[in-house]
Amino acid sequence: MRWKALIAMICCALLAGCAGIAGTGAGKEVAGYDRPVNIIDTQYLHQMDRTLVQDQALSEYIQGIRRRLEAAHGEPCDCVVLVDSFSGYEAYTISPKTIVVSSGVIAQAGSEDELAAIIAHELGHVYSWDTFKGMFQDSSVFAVKAAGWALGEGGYTAMLDDTINDISKGLIYSRWNVAQESEADVFALRTLAKAGYSIDGLKMGVRKLAEYGSKALPPPQPDTGCSTLIKQLNDQNLKACSKQLTGANTSIYQDRDTRLKAIQLAAKDLEPAQRRLAQGKAPPRFAPVTYLFDMNTLVSNNRGKLSRALASLERKPIPPSLRGNVAVTNRLAMAHRILGNRAKADGYLRQSFDSPNRTIWTFSEYYRYLNDMGDVAAIRQAINEAHTEVGPTQALLPMEMYLAKRHKIFELNLFALARCTISVVGDVGTYNLCAAFEQKAQSGGKAPW
């Protein structure tokens, strides 16, 4: 089998690598954006189980704020500001090409000044080239570590359900160091003042980020010996260490008072009129933002409340710009699945399967569906589409190994074998999972996810 692995590794190299680097590669034209949107950066969103909100009016409004801040700084950033489907209060920078503001920030911003402050802070990271100093770590790197967590518990997709949230928080909350955050705050303060925005928007943004971060993240946990446990490649140990491995239990946003004091100190250098300028009116309301924020009502452990919230939400029309967006159909499918409405859940899932912008979770469900159907041509097409839409991510790799082996898709089996073999260098757990899934396929066993 060694010769097959060698050939596969060569094929992997010839196919231009196994994963993309944020900010590199081609861009695509998207309505509402004045610059191309980097394709690899959108793959990062899909790896985090988030999607781009493609509403032209919303996009043009956000780019307008960005351009005003760029003009105040005196230098274009050569970047765009995307809006993702997440309804929490978060913003982050994927690469020098791409800043992301969550739909939850737009829904909860009390003024355009506050929204501009959030964008200006992220622009500070872009102009300082912090993306290269800190290097935005590929979410699939975290997924390598996550890959073994759920195998012993009856379903590989439990990893996707339980840990993508941890992966996302590790990427967003632990990316920069304190000095970089402080520098970005000062940049935002000065740029807002030059652009004619109130610096009170920055103070409000810091308060809300701290408040949301304290709720979104668990209290910091002591080191329980994870550095030793992970070497034992024990699935239960890996799962127990998930938050430490992903950085999901730490946050640079929690020290609100220190950040506010630093902002107050830097504000002394501004003109009195700039310091006194009051915040303006709230941002316009956008139908997709409101709908996504309303989906927070589906977060409930009470079946009665969930059922009522779901019924209320389904009475509202899905905004045209969100039709076909898996951020909507995935969540509606999961809500119906929890309530035991299998037919409705499957109906929403089929809508997700047909979307042109699917996420890791969507593809995991689609792979399971296609495996049951036994449609080889559709499986081949789905795997190739996954590599385009989310990138060749480690999270889906064991599934792709299983599908390619069981359904005898030679070229994809070779590619999966190459990626699995390469992964042994950085994470033996993923390699072992590939082997386990391959053995299941060879023995005719049921798909283990």
C-alpha cells in the first residue's frame, strides 16, 4: 500500500495543495461589493458553519461605512467588509482582504457610530498587517484535533455539532494578543474622530463585546494535563480537552475596564469637539438581519417554547436575499429534527443540499444522504463541490475517505489517501480516523457518522 500512498501524495501536490491560505487566490464579484470577495476567505466562513449574507442594500451600506473610514485614514485597505449569518455580537478579520461583521452586530448596534467603531477596530488589524503577525489559523487545523472526539460515541457528526462552535470561538476570541487589540482600539478611536463619528460608539462596542464574550465563553479552565493527554490519542481525552485545544475558553474581549481606560487616555489627544460629539441615529433595518436575529428564539431547551418559536418564525416570510441560504434552512431543519418532525426536517435539508453555498455541517448531512442513496455520480460531484465551497477541510476528510473507498471512486480515493497520509505529520488522530473509516468501507459497514 505504500506505493499508493506515495502516488497519492504526489497527486495532492500536483492538485495545488490540500488547503487554501486566507487572503490568497482569486476573488469573485458579488452584488453590493465594490471589490472582489476572496473565495478562500468565504470558505473559512463555511468551515465555521456560517454563511455570507448576500443582500445588496446591506452590503452597499456597510461598504459605505468602510469607505468613509478609509478616506479618514487616507489610504484604501484593498479589503471588503462581509456580513455573516451569525446572530451574536462578533466581528473578526480573516485576512488583509476580508473583515467580517456578524449580522448580530448590525441588529444590536444602537448607532451607526457603534457599527463604524467595530469596523474601524478591524481595519486597525488590517492596516497593521496583524493577520500575518498572528496568522489566522485554518479552522481545519482545529478540526484535525477535533476529529477524534466523537468517534467512540456513535457518530462522527457529533464532532461537527458540538465543536464547530468551539472552533469558531477559538478563531475569533484568541487570535490577537493584548497589544494588538489595544493598538486596534487606538486606531479606531483616531479614525472615527477624523471620519466625524462619535467615539462613544467605540466605548459602546467594547462594552457589548465584553458582555457578549462573557456569556458566549465559559469561565477559563485550568490546564488539566491536555498536553499530555492528547499524546495518548484517546478520543475521550481529546473531547475533554476540546475547549483548551481550540482556545474557545479564553478571550481577549473580557477585560472591558482596561480597554475603556486605554481609550479614555488616548481620547485626551483629540479636539474637545471630537470628544463631545454625540452618537447619531441607529443603522437602517435590513430584513435579512432582522430575520436572522429572530432565529435566536430557536435556542431553547424547552420543547414547548421551541415549538412555539418555530411556528412563529415559519409564519414570517423568508427575505428574498436569504432564500437558499443554509444558515436558515439548516437551523429550521435542526429545530424540526429536535421536535421529531422528520418530514419537515428532511424538506429543509433538501433545500440546504441544493444551495450553492453550503457549510461543513451541510455537507456532512449531504454525504450521509448520498451514501444511503448509493448514487456514485452524485457522491463524486458532492465531494468536488465541497472542495470548492468549504475547501479540502480535515473535518470532512474521513467521510470522504469512506465514500470514495466504499463506492470505488478511484481518483477521489487517491486524493483522500494523500491527504490522510500527509495529516500523520501534524495529527495522528486524523490519520487513525481515516484508517477506521476506510476499514468500515472495506467491510461494508454502515457509515460511522
